[in-house]
Amino acid sequence: MTSTESLSSASELDTRGSGLRMLSNRFLNDLDGIADRFANASPFKHVLIPELFAPDVLKEVLQHFPRPDEEKMRNEFGVPNRKFVRHDVRDIGPIFRAIDDLIQTAEWSQLMGGITGIKDLLYDAEYFGAGTHENLSGAGMDVHVDFNRHPSTGYHRRINAIIYLNERWQPEWEGALRLHKDPWDFERDWYVEYPPLVNHCVIFETNEKSWHGFERISAPAGISRKSFTIYMYTRERPADEVAARHETIYVQKGPPAFIKSGHTLTESQVAEVKGIFRHRNAYLQAMYGKHSLLLVQNESLFRQNESLLKKAPVPVFGYARQKSIRGNLYHDNLGLGSFIELTCEACKPLKEIVLRGRVPPFLERNTIFLNVAGYPDKTCLAEDVFALTAPVSIAAGETVVLKFGGETARRPPNADVRTYSMFLTGLEFVPA
């Protein structure tokens, strides 16, 4: 189905008695034009909707927008900042519950799908990263691409819809949304920008090229940058858009345009350059702190894994429970002496048992064997990584006795005095 076909069905929705009546007639009467502008926009697909909410709805939203709580204003690194977010949208008040009711509907999904050409868009009940946003003067947002998978569901993030709720805004206050071509290439990067004017909504696709952000706000006392944000997801996305899972990726500013050969910096320009470096250093400190925390967590998980290996010496995968073990298995590296004899209980009917491992490099090659009691012995001549499969027919609850190892065991050419026939990767018990 084409974008136009999707849009036609959205355009034909009966808005009487529907949550869509919360939206302005100007918006609903221009769906074809909006979809066309979205599809043809640069530097990536996006569109500005100048009037999203109906006037009575907008009045209620502005009146009941939540007040900031500075105690809760922290960024993703846990550092105090100038941004207040409410994810608990339904608790803000009746008008926000009504908006939440709307964006859960099939009509809203169809409407957004018609504009963007993306089918089966999904609502996020958690409002992870979304909801009401209020940026106080001094706040900014480095250019970034958003996290690409929802942390709870794993769904693919596909579109952002940002509705601005600022009754007063002047260009000199900065804070305009900027959509960038490529901030990594700071000499050739360019952007389009949209000031955060009341009831303006910017919808844009979210992928590995949807770079966006806004400059630090410099507004008078009592003025802040308010918005309501909606993120939508799909279970799958086109193969050519799939990337490794990542969090939000920020790019720090390059040198200002006035940095040129022979130019003498003014006092204000020196202050601006110093500010850029201070911001960059703070970001690097936060990232290194996060990296250090990950290393600590990784070390903790490694120790936990070591402890589990000692309690369940053989790494078993699939549907069997270890009962007893006899032989030489070295817990520090999963090396085997001559053999291991293992007794397990099948948790499900089994059709195969697969022994996986590798031959130590100082042996060059070895004959690996897998003997399952009551079944023909299996062997293979392996030089490196191997997988040896024994077909079986074992009922759930049945006891399985197996013996495996290598015909040759030898000491390595170092201080280790133990003999090795193989290194064990795991035993897989494959269900029938």
C-alpha cells in the first residue's frame, strides 16, 4: 500500500465522536499536502504542521501544562540540568488523559502512518523519553540521533512528533529545532530550523541520519521552552535501516564559523570558544564515567558467571538438568583433561546432543569423542573449532549418561602443569 493509499483511508475517518476531533480542521483538511511535504523534505523526511490541536483543546493544554520540579531535573547521566520531563502523562490532568486516549487509537496510528508512509505504528505506554518537556533558560540539546530500540519492548523507534506550547517566542531567544544533514562533518553540515511556536508540530522520521537538536536558550525570566512529545514504534523496520542497538548518540560542536586563518578573536568570541570546550569536557567526563560504570558492571557479571560455573561446571544449553559430573574440567578456562562423564536429566524429549568446543593450538589436531549411553559412539578429527552431534531419542524425565573428551591430552608449553585434550564451549540438548 502506498503512502497516498494509506493517507486516503486516514483522510476518510469520521472525526465526529472520535478523538480526532481534538485536532484542528486546518490539519485534518491538509493531510495530502502534509504527506507530500514529509516525503520530499530535506535533510531527512519531516514536516511542519502549523496548527495541530483544535483551539479549545490547545487552551486546556496550555492551562494545565505541569510546573517544573527542579529536584527531578537531571539528564541521562544523572547530572542536574535545566530540563523537566513528565512521562506519567495521564496523571497530569484530564486534557492530557484525553490526548493519551487519542494517541492509543487505531485512528491516530493510521493518521501518522498516512503522513509518514510507515505502517503499523505503535503507541508507547511508558512514554520512554517522551511526554511533556520543559527547557528553562540556559538549556540546550546537542545535535543527536535518538536511541533506536525501545529498552523494554525492543521495538524500532520510527517517528517523533513534537508539539510546541509556547505562547511567546522570539528568534533571539534561540531554542529553534534544527534538523541537520551531518554534524560529524562540521565544515559541510547544514540544517533547517523551526522555532518552537505555539501549536506547531514537527513530525520527523527517526533513523541513523535524523540528526537534530537546539541551541542553548537565552530567554527572559519566566519564559521557558515547552513541548509535548510522542514517539512511535514498529515491531520491524526495513532491512537497509536496521543498525546495531544503541542509545542516543550526541555530536559535540565543531569550531564556530568565525575561526578562520588570520582572524583576531574578540573578547566575546574567546568566551564562546571557551564555553564550547567546557561543554565538550563535561560531556567527555560524563561518557568516561558511564564507561567506567559499565566496566565495573561487566566485572561483577564476570565474577557472578565464574561462581555459577563452579556450581554447574559444564555449560549446558537447551533442555537438560545436570545431576553429577566426574573427570577433569578446569573452571578457569573450561579446559578438559582426558574426559568428562556427565549425568543429566532430560527436561523435554530430546533428539540430539551437540558437543561444541575447540582443540588446543599446541595439539594441532585431536580425535574428539562423544559417547551417550545406549547409543552409537560419535567421533571426529578436529583441528580447531568443532561441533560433534549425537542423534538420540530420549523422553522427558529420562536420565542421560554421557562421556566426552579427546583421545590425546597434553600439557601446554607454559607454566600450566595440567593436561588438555580440548576446550569446552558447551553441550546443547536439542528438543525433539
